Amino acid sequence: MNDLELARSVTPRPILQVGEDLGLLADELVPYGRFKAKVPLAALDRLADRPVGRYVVVTAINPTQLGEGKTTTSIGLAMGLSRLGHRSVVTLRQPSLGPVFGIKGGGAGGGKAQVIPMEDINLHLTGDAHAAASAHNLLAAFVDNHLFHGNSLNLDQARMTWPRAMGVSDRALRRVVVGSAGKPDRDGEFVMTEASEVMAILALAVNLKDLRLRLGRILVGFTKEGKPVTAEDLTCAGAMAALLRDALCPNLVQTLEGTPALVHTGPFGNIAHGNCSVLADQLALRCADYVVTEAGFGSDLGVEKFFHIKCRASGLRPQAAVIVATLRALKLHGGGGTIKAGRAERPLPSGLIGPNREALTRGLANLEQHIANVRAFGVPAVVAVNAFRDDPEEELQLVKNWAASAGAAGAAVATPYADGGKGAEELAHAVMAACDQPSAYAPLYDDAAPIKQKIETVARRMYGAAGVRYAEQAESQIEQAARLGFGRFPVCMAKTPLSLSHDPALKGRPSGFTLPVKELRILAGAGFLTAVCSGIQLMPGLPKNPAGERIDLDPETGEIVGLS
């Protein structure tokens, strides 16, 4: 059976029963049908005095274009912990429509380790992404409306920085011209909803008051005198907050084994901060013994941002981190073959799926960097070797045994795709042991450090770069951000996930390279600065054969087909 058929083969539990397992009251759930619900923030207030569970973040090595099963492993681990008698919750981002209809396909896990209802989670769920796009574009409309009706704030059209947002990939919208009858045109752009500041704010806000304040602080541009202009100045923040009120509440769903899952917000891991909402984690930690949360892509991206941005906003501290690796990705980093960009190549090159100890051994250097990245924050790291059906057993054991010599606190071979929670029990034992070890989380840079020092700390320590090269535009924007008082913000790096460097062709553990930063964006409401590396687009394009070509609606049954 494919993933969609597997998801439909399970009879879900009523969502009120799932909530009851978490200690939630019936009137603390707002059902969206029988199998999904929103959890109002009042529930978190009631549970505020409960002890906090153990917090585990899941990351990975640099993946292939096909993904290495990080979401599947996260779900499997939560189910495995439950099978061992612990209350566990997995917290995930909602998949973006861009990848669903583009290269990746769905993002609700795979095989016997999925969250359901799979179709809803991959598409609209409870409408949060649409609310984020609507709020974002409302502000864009307010900007242009202000310009049309006299421009009383004296906005400088050439310095308006607020883009528009859309939830599907469309490279034609990367650069657009906006204007209205009788008024001068100006350059504009679209970003993915999941790369928007509104989505970041939704993920980082800790309550409605915080949401409202963050929205008001959004920087949309500058006046002709050089004064910053905010959403509050345009009297739009209140309307944005009204659109986002319900979207701020976490979404409760379940795994294929009926254990609780919270799926909330969806910032991309390479061009945004790549983690689910602070509120989902805070709620889960007061309802469970273990909370497993996933950070986007590898430790050079999602986990670095988890530690520097999300933990800063939430005040939460993880006890352990899991690094997902596969033999095929390790062999890719060891020169065992290539996977063409933009297509899920089948069959894979024999050097990636057949026995290839030489490439595997060379590729371990990539995993070694990711172990070092996690340990740099003072957090124990557990390696999860996500096994595929035909993986050579001796190579799986090689990686597992090698991990300890590279500084991992534990390692396990996991088979959640094929075996569900049972296939992650060994990993669950390793994670529990790691959580018993001392964890002394600390960021790699101080808030007061200069902006360039923050960027260079990440580039050198997380990526292995020799230095950073700043484009003229980036130099000017860094100076401006510091002058305006935003220098204490953490930095969100936007770069390729396919390499530790900025260049997707540089595999393994590259060194001696210079990281090129082309621009710096101020996300004053979200509370961070985005440093965009050369070659990165905030609006992805579709591949030659998008996954959406396979998706359809059965006119006889009304069922969606082709999701993966």
C-alpha cells in the first residue's frame, strides 16, 4: 500500500478521546469534524502549573532531494515512547502547499509512521496557512492604499520592503511590478507564505497580546526622511490580529497508532526559522512525559534556528537532540552517486542503494559535523539511522557503532516507515538514556554581539566556512539594522539545505569556503534578522514534473488521490 492507502486503512480515534489522553477537557477542544480540533489558549492557562515534560528535538544530516525520513522518524519516536509506557506527543509543522504540489509531495510522515487525517494535514487542515497569507496580504493592500490616498505618512515608494505572499510555488512572482491607475509603478515581490514574517510571528507568539504587539512592530518600509514605518503606523495590525486569532491556537490530530500529535504553523527550514509553534510545544510539554519536535532540514539550518530563535522566544530548553541519517544520504556525501535536482529519480544510482562501504565511510564526515553542531549547544545527540528495506545490515551497524566515536550520546537503527512505533523502540530507549544525561544548553553568541559576528559564528561553527563575504547591499542593510536598534536580534540564515555550505554541489564536510551573503532583511515583528545567501529564492519554483500532476479527485467517491 502507498502512504495514502495506509493512512486510510486505519480507523482514527475520535479527537475528543485523543484530547482526553492529554488531560484536555471536552470544552477545551474546538472540533473541526471528528478527527481534528483546535486547542484554545485557555487550556494552556489551566495547565500552566503542571510539571514540564522532557523536550527532544529531531534534526538530520544534509539530506538528498528525496528527504531522509525526519518527519517519519519523529512520529515513529513519539509512538515508540508511547509503546514503552510513556505519555508522548509529537509536534510538527504543517506541510506547505508549495512542496505538496512541487518536488517533495506530502509532509505528514510515511508508511506506518504518519499523522492523520493525512489529506487534511497536507492540504488545508484548519485554514491557518490561509489566514497567515490573508493577514500578510492585507498589510500589503494597506500599504498601496495609503500611497493611493495621498500618502500622508510621506512613504518612500522606492523603500517599501513589504512583499506579498502566496502558498504555492510560482517563480513568475519573484519579481513583480505593482501600482494603480494614475500612480507610479514600483517593484514588488511575492514570498512563500511559509517564508513570510506573518507565519514566523504566528509560530513564535506566546499569547494573543504577544501576537498583537509583534504584528504592530512589522517594518514595511521607510518615509522619505528615512523614518521606519510599521504596521501599527498604517493602523493595520489590529485587523491582522483579528484574522489570526483562531490560527494562533494549536491543532490536535493523531498518529496512525492513535497517539496525540500537534501540527501547527509551517515556516520553511531553509529560508525561514523552520520550527512548529512555541505554543504547540508549551501545551505538549504540560501534557506529556516526552515531547518530540521536528526542526527543518539539517542541524545547520532548523536546529541552529531552534536553539537561537525558538528557544529564545519560548524560554524552553531541550534535554536531547536526534540526528536522522540514512545510508543513501551518507553515500551521496561520500561521492557514491548523484540525484538530479527537481525529480525523485527512480531507480536511485546503485552507488547509493547498494553496498558501498567506501562511499559510506567518506560520507560519515557530514554526520560528524552535525553531531558536533548539536554538541556545540551543550545538548546530547542521538543518531537515528533510518533504515530502508534493502539497506545492508553490516552498513547500518557500522554507522551505529561509529557514532559513539564521533561524540554521540547514543545511536539506534530505526524502521518506523515499515514497523511504526515498534520500529522506533530501540531509538526511544537511546533517547530516554540521553535525556538522563546532563544538558547544558547555551547559545553560541550573545544578544549583544554585532550582527556580523553572529553571522560569522554560525558560518564558521555550523557550516565550517573560512569566512563570510558581504555584498554591498548586505553591508548597507547590516549597518541600517544596527543603527535602527535591531542589532540584538538573532540571525536566521537562508541557504541551501543540501550542503553544509551555500553551494548544493559541495557535499560531505566542506571547508575553506567563503559564505556569500547577498542581503539582510529586518523582521522586526518576528524578532530576528534574515541573512540571505547567494542563490536563495524566497519564492520557489515548480519542477518540470510537479507532484501536483499526480493529484486528482475521484469524481465517483469524492476522495483525493495521488497524495504522497
